[in-house]
Amino acid sequence: MKIKTKQFRVEEGTKVVLDQWPTQVEPFYESKENYQEMLRSHVVRLAEQQKLLYASNRHAILLIFQAMDAAGKDGAIQHVMSGVNPQGCQVFSFKHPSPAELKHDFLWRTTRDLPERGRIGIFNRSYYEEVLIVRVHPNILLSEAVPNGTNFGKQFWHKRYRSIRDLEQHLHANGTRIVKFFLHLSKEEQRKRFLARIDEPDKNWKFSVADIEERKYWDDYMDAYAHCLSETSSEDAPWYVVPADDKQNTRLIVSQVILETIEALKMSYPETSPARRKELLKLRRQLLK
């Protein structure tokens, strides 16, 4: 089944109201076997596209994943990228900034890890934390020593959004294609997954008191995400609001979006020049001896 991904894309200039975006849609698969077959097809095609990306060496792909806890970011990355050559793919997860990172502007630490041409970079959380968790907990800004002091009003966040848009526009102009996924999980589904992390011993390590504390700020996070998606989704670096209550559906949507992004580059393997072909034939004759 062809997944129409446009329904999940935030068009530039859209004012996002997350209550109007679904956390669950009708499954795109008919059975567990059908899901596995569809995902396997996506994975194989993605592996082929990665080879082209590396060989052509003209573009980089940056995939950004943001979500509330237990939305399935790790699982989506693991399953969707399972067929990709690890040498051509890098995954970075950004936690609380270090003292050294706090001495720089808020984009510095992630900029160091941007993918090279020919490679796929994945940010499991990203510079967007600076307009999400930091917006919900503005006291974090005190440790960043920002020039504004404690003036964290509307203009402050507007400038941060603008800095992000400018960075992404610059990256796009220089060959990096950016796709951003917000895995949209319902509060009730998060509750169920938290309970599973408590009830299933092999998932206990995934759960902490901090998860419950952050859940108390659910409405604040939804407001922060709505502002972020509205302000930073663009034609060149779109956001996709992916329903996350069904993990299988999530993975199929994400993999379809990634495929469409890379295939739109219409890449091909470098052509062999007559001189290069002559050289190769000479080397071939030597090997045959």
C-alpha cells in the first residue's frame, strides 16, 4: 500500500494545533506479516539509496527525531535503518549539555555532528531541545549565560526559531536534506507504555522518576511543540507529525518519508569516463595474468 505522507507534513506557514493532528490512524498494513513485508521492502530500497548517496557524494541527509518519552524514537530508528550500512550512517543523541557546550551558542554542539556529504546523520533529539524542554523549563537558560539575562519573552523565542530556520536554509543550500519527525503520542498511550516499563523486568531500565515528573508538564510541552512546528517547518526542512500510538504504523510512515526524500534527489552512480574505462581494462588484463 502506498502511504500518502503529505497528510502528515506541516506545510510552511501552518499554525499547528496538536489536538487536530491524530496520534493514531487506520493501519497501513493488513496483518503482522504484511507489516513486516512492507517494512522489509522499505529497508531494502533505503539500503540501495544509501549506496547511491555515498557513491554520488553530493548530498547529506539529516533526520531529526523529537517526541515525548516512550513515543518510540529508538525503535523507529532501529527498525527503519536496519538495512543501512553503519559506515554511512551516524546516530547522535543529545542529552543535557556539558559545561564546555554551555560556553557556546545553543547550536554549536549539534553543528559539530552534522553529516558529511554521502552520509546519513540521525539526531535522536537535537537543537530543537533548546526551544522545547528549555521553553518548558526556562530556568535552564540561566546556566547558558545568554545575553538577555532573564528576559525570556516572545521575542527571545522568535530569535531562536529564526536562528534554526537560518541554519537549516544554509544547510539545504549546501546539499544537506533535512527531514524532521515529531512522533505524536497520546498521553494515554504514554501511560500504558510507562506501566509496561514497570511491569516488564527487561524494560525497567528505561524508566525513572524523571519520566513521571516531566509527564506533569504535558500541556506545556504540547504548547512548546505547537509553537516549534508552526515556526520552523519549511519547504526545505519540513516537519512531519507522525501518529505514534501504533509503533508499526509509525515505522512505515517514517521509512516512506525518508525514501521519498532521498529518491527525489534522483541520484545515479558516477559515469565512467573513456580514460577511466581504458585504465580499468588495463588493470583487468593484469589481474587475468
